[in-house]
Amino acid sequence: MNAQALMLPLLLVFVNCFTKPGFEHFQNFIIAHAALFGLQHCVTEVMRLTQVHTIMHWTTPYTFIRKGRWSCTKVSQCMLDLVSTRLKFTNEIIVAIDDTLVKKWGKKFFGLGYYPDPTDKNPGHQKRRVLGHCWVVAALLWESAGKWFAFPISALLFVPESVCQKGWEFKTKIELAVMMIKRLRWPARRLVLVVDNLYAKAKLAGIEIEGKTVVLISRLRSNAALYELPKRKKGPGRPPKRGKKVSPKQLWLRRSKRKKIKARVYGKTVSFEVFAAVMIPSATLGDKPILVIIFPQRSGKKMNVFFTTDLEMEPARVLEIYSGRWRIEELFREVKTGGGFGDYRQRSFTAIKRHANLCLVAYSLLSLLALSIPDAEKIEAEPWWRPGGPPSVSRLRRAFYKALRISPSFHSDPKPKEIMPLKKAA
């Protein structure tokens, strides 16, 4: 398999985002990020894989990352247009937004903060914090034959207010998510945002984009405050914004409004008995009505509470789309373990932001390549292993790794051209 020939038509879409030498560096970075299987995705390894250090000074790729004349926003827009065109997103685009932690430590790293570690399951983990970077990521979700695929398009670094430098404007994670949505041009008429309950806030629920319909799908706490629709008030005075306050458990007891639905969640078709009605949320989510879907958890003690700002959406579709949000969690695991998302070693804000976004572009291109090239299922991962269906991103990385004839000892063997000769003793 000619790895570069397969990737080149996709890379040409980004040619207007860079200068001529910058585009050559961009190609080298993407090919290397796609082929570095189990190795560090830092600039040094990119240079060794593409042999750039043999034809130019070793500081040139670092200059491209740190001072190059290109914008991550334009690259994200090209990635969005490419995926939308290839997968034919015309009426609706589903976008998942979430944040992920990258553990980092060292002097002069920009934006380092202390965060809870979601992977720490030891006793007392609620009180412990680790040093690192928190990235807010937006990814396109696409469903095919009941299976969800994720295409990350943009990442912004959250900087805690306590470490903001002079002149740096502090922005919350919600504000960063709104910024990512508004700075891109969406080709579809309808935009569906899928987030977890920490992002279910009024700023994201009330986002407005000219000419677009924006829908928010998320979930609420099991004891969230909900209100009935307000009744008309007789006499003078301001009309009420909310009616009677009720809890999810009280709403579930209203048997007359329950109904049975079938939804395909996490790859399985499941039957649910749900309570579905239009309610008014608490002030943290705004004053507009939402469609609430409530059903008990497996334990029966607490309630699952999902909602959407589209009052006409089918409850089954709400559950299906929210179940697809889990794909972004799997995406975080893949880009951090095998995609080099946290392998940056530069200290400046511009350099680490560009490295993170290039890693996401490489992942999205590999995902798109697996779905768009003919006979993708015949790509060889191992001679004795040929599973059906489109190959996974990890399988494509291994195929690129073998196609470029990278030695398994690539990372540990000394590089003759990089070893400076010792001076002979006088």
C-alpha cells in the first residue's frame, strides 16, 4: 500500500491554508502522525521518520510549529468542509463537545493547572489533583449502520484563571465551546450539539448562528429542578416564567404520560418505558422550554433525565444521539495513547495548540480514509488477520507504519547521521 498516495488527495484540500514551504511541513507532520505507531509524536520523531533533518536545518520544523504563518481555525474549517463533502452532510450535522486532561509537568509550560484525574480510581481520588492541560474538543459524529464515527475538528486550551498571564483574557469551558462553534462556517442548515451535563448551560443552549437551527441534547442530574409550563396570570403584573416545581421522580409517577419506545443505543436495540413532556428548566439552562425524557436507572433508586431544545424530536432519537456522544470519549483514549495528542514538548501556547490540532487532523483523515477508499477492508494489518468492515484508525496506523518500512527498533537505534563524531585525542 502506498501510504502517501492514499493520503495526498486529502491533504491537497489544505493547500490554501499554508505557504508553499509550510504546506510541505504540514504534509510531513500529517504523514508522520499517521504512521508513528507506538512512538512519541514529537517534532524530533517527525523529522527522523520523514528524513527532513538530512535536507534542512533541524530547527526549521520547530519554526513552522511555533512561528509559521498559518491558522488553526482555517485548518479546522478545511477539515469540516472535507468531512461534510465526503460524507454528504447537507441537512444536519451532529457535533459532540467535551474536554479531556493531558498530564504535563515541567518549567515554563504555558497554561498548566491542577485538575481531577478521571482515570484515578484509588481511595481519596476525589481530593487529589494532577498537573496538566485541559483541552476542549469539538468532533463531528456520523452514524452508519448503527455504528458511530467521530471526526475531531478543533481543540482549544482551557487556562485556569489563577494562572492567566497579564493580558490573557480568561474564558470558561462553556465560553470556549461557544467560541469554537461560532468561529466555523457550518455547511448544514441544522446543527445538533451533544454534550454531557457539565456543559448543559444557558450560554450553550441559547447559542444563535445566523441562518442555522441549533439544537442542544444533554442530560440533567437525577434530582434536577424542573417546572411545569406557566399558566396565564389574571390581572396586572408580570406573567410568570415558570409554573409549579416538580422533581423527575414525581414526573415519573405520572403513568398517563409514559410511553414505550425502541432505540438503538451502544450498538443494541433496547425497549424503554419513558416519561416525555415539555417542561421549563432551572435558570442555569435558561427560560426556554425543553423536551424532557425520564426513566429509572437500573438500580431503580435514581432517574435518568435527558433533554433536548427541539420540542418536536422523537424521544428515541434523543437517546440514540446521546449514546453516540460516547464516541468522543473513545476518541480521547485513542488520540492520547496512539495519536500523540499529549506528546508535545514545546512550551509556548501557539506551539502546543498547533501540535494538538495537527494530531486531530491526522486522526480525522485516517478515519475518513477508512470510510472512503475502495476495498478498505482489504488493507492488511497482519497476514493472518483480516476482519470485515472498514479498518479502525489503529489498524490504518499499523498499515502506514509497515508501508513506510519503519523498523520496530526505529525509536531506540542510534541514527548515524545524527551522531556527532568525537574529537580525536591530541
